[in-house]
Amino acid sequence: MTFTPKDCANIRNIAVGRSALRLRLFLTCTQKKTGATILKIFEKPEEMAFEEADFHQEIEKDSQPFVTDLNGDFIDDILFNDVDKQIKVAYQTKDGKSFVVMPFAQSMLVAEGQQSTEGCLTIDHTSKIMTSPHSTTLVDLDGDCISDLFMTVQDKKTGEQFYEIYLRRERAASLAEEGEGSVKSDKNGLKGLNSYCLVTREPLPSGSRNLFSFTDVDRDGAIDMLYLSRDDDGLNLFVHHNRL
């Protein structure tokens, strides 16, 4: 099975995801005419080849988006740097026909004043972008069987790079808004927003190249963090044991 993306000089990244009904390919490429970096979507109707969907999102030049279910509604969303170098989230609507684009801090983080803000670090989220390449991923770091967010970011002014850990606080945010057993919805019908709490922000280790892996190294049931770092003696493997 083959398909030809229109107006793409070269393909930078492909991610597999889903709408409510169909398999989707999220394709990042360089636009032929302008040289801009754009994100396209291809859908696969049953027993048919992939077809280009009516979706086009220009993102920061040479950057890479992160495609995953960010708000727990079982369809895939997009975390990306926009052309103005702001981190944005494109949430897929339930019918799969469109996306709602929102700023990262306003759409994903625990809202100020909610009970679950205790212990959350406060920073200027508009002053950073995702690194390129990045190691952004969803992984359960605190053992509550709910995925948390790990991302690598860069300060736009200083160029300094950090890794950040956000623990999901979806249940606490929901309880504060609508009562036990419910999930908060906004005016667009999107569920599970305002649910992540920043708990760790550390400078990226020198020589790590923003590339991290996660697995249970010491078999204690908690996911640990691994990365390689290069120095004059070659490559070294480092393990950060999870104590969350």
C-alpha cells in the first residue's frame, strides 16, 4: 500500500494514531513551495488506501510534534511548537473532523486555585519550547496506573534545556469540579483537561542529546529513567531510580 503526500519535499516524521473510528497517520514534512514545516493527516477507511484528510497545521520549522492521547478520551491529540514558538495542543474533537488548538499551560495544567495545585511548580510556560529532537512521552511514573507526562524543553531566551515531569491529577481536578465519578468537560466538549501538575524540572545532562528511555531497571514496580551521555571516555549509561 502506498500514498503520495501532496506538496511535501521530504518527510520528517510519521506517527500512527486514531480518530474515534479510523486509523490515522500523522505526517510531518517540509512544504515544497515555502520550505515551512507542516503537519498532515492521512486516514484509512475500511478496505481502502490512505486518504489525505482536510487538515493542515504549520509548526515551528524543523521541529517535531508529539502525537498521543493527552486528555484520556481514547483519541489522539498533538503537542507541538507553533510558528510563533509557543507550545500548543491540538485536541481532536469526538467526531474526528476537526481539532481545537489551545495553549499548553491553559489546556493541560492543573488550574490555579484547585485543591490539586498543592506541590505543583510554578514557571513561565510561555518562555519555553519543546526541544528538537525531543523525548516527550506519556508514562506512569508514580504508580497510580494513570499515565504522566515527561517532556524535554528549551528556554527561548537562554537556550538552556531541561527535562520536566508532570504527574497527572485528572481525578483530583474532576472531583473539584463536578463530583466523584465524573470527568470535567469544557465548552468544546473536550474531557480530562487541566490535569497535569509539574513536580520536577532539571537541566538536561550534558551529552545526553535529549534522548531518554524508561523502564523498571531494579524490578521494584516503578518506572526508572535511563539515558546515554558522551564524554572524552566514550558513552556512559546513567540510571535515575524512581522515588516518586
